[in-house]
Amino acid sequence: MKPCNAVVHIDGGMTIDAALKKLKRSCDKAGLHADVRRHEHYLKPSEREAHKRARARKRRERSAERVAEAQERTAPRVRLAA
């Protein structure tokens, strides 16, 4: 895990709730929560690659769906004469 440099300077009139909120925001900016989640369980290198391929596949599928929707919206409408 990378070291966390989340530091909170508490002002004289700051409440505990405000200080905790500031600490949480600082930890989020430092990427601490993501780092802890990533190290929560050990993933073998092969499992890590499988997750990486699955994320890439989902990303490609979403991108293809967005392109298809955009083309559908911009395609000229053809009306058949009745």
C-alpha cells in the first residue's frame, strides 16, 4: 500500500464533524479508499489479467452501444408511401 499523506489542520472553531468530513475528503483525494479496496483480497496475476480483459470488453461494448445509438439518432428517417 502506498503511504497516505492525508493531513487535516483543525482550526480553532472547527467541529469534530467538519474535521472528519475534511479528513474523508483528503483520503478520497489521496486515493486511499481505492488502494485499500485493491489490497483487500489477493488476486493472482492471471485473475488480475482476467478482470482487466473483462473491464476492457465491457468498455468496448458500451462504446459500441453509444456509437450505434448516435448513428440511429442521426440516421435520416425514410417514410414509405402508403
